Amino acid sequence: MSEATTTPAPTASAPATAAVSPSHAGPSRRTDITVRTLQIVLALFLGVASAGPKLVGHSTAAESFDAIGFGDWFMYLTGVLEVAGAVALLIPILSGVSAIALSGLMIGAFITQLTVFDGENAATPVIFLALLAVVAWVRRQRTAEFVTLARRRI
């Protein structure tokens, strides 16, 4: 004799669970791990290799910002924004918002490369912009959670 297994019908005390649509589901495990790794690499580059010379006033960074015409204060501000964005990339609820904000910084860097430096290193901010766009897209659910949380507190 074989036993047949049946699924109990939903009751008022145990409602049926709704299927999660793909638009509400988070990224796959593989995608999540890949994007986390990308976030770490971006955070290390932005926080150390990019912001470091700006924050210590390295001569090459100072010369670049003098050419822009804003002086040292803008160099330090950019360095602080890069470090803040790098740290926020590593905080789950802030990762998407950080990627969006850093994308804005990269757009400014691209425009500066084109207008002040004749496009000498214009590809660098474009590459970072593309990578940050991937992070922002994959972490869009976290951005929505952050916006919801921020609206509740206002």
C-alpha cells in the first residue's frame, strides 16, 4: 500500500503564500556574490587609490585640481566624497544609493576630463560609471528599501 501525500488546503489561520514575482525577488546567489565582489573592488579603488592622493595632497592630485581651477578645497572635498561613497558601497542598505551618487561623481569626472584635460583619461570615469551602474541596478531593491525607510523617518 502506498501513501499519498497531499498538500493541506489553506485555512484562515494559515493563508496560502503568494508566489514571489521575479521583479520583487532579489538577485540570484551567483549574481549577489559577483556584485558584492565588484562592490569591494570598487570601494578599495575609490577609497584608497583614488581618494588617497587627494586626501594627502599628493602633488599630482594638487596639480590636476589646480588645472581645474577650484584649488585644494575641491580636491579634499572630492576625496572625502569618494571615501564616503566607498564606505557606503559596503553597507548593504546604502550600496545602491552609493552607486548612484558615485555615478554622479563619475559623470562630473568625465566632463572634467573632456573639457579641462582634452579627454586624456576620459575612459576611466566611463568604465567606473558602467560598473557603478551595474551595482545600482542589481541593488535597486535595497535602494527602494532605503527610500521607504527614509520616508518613514521624515
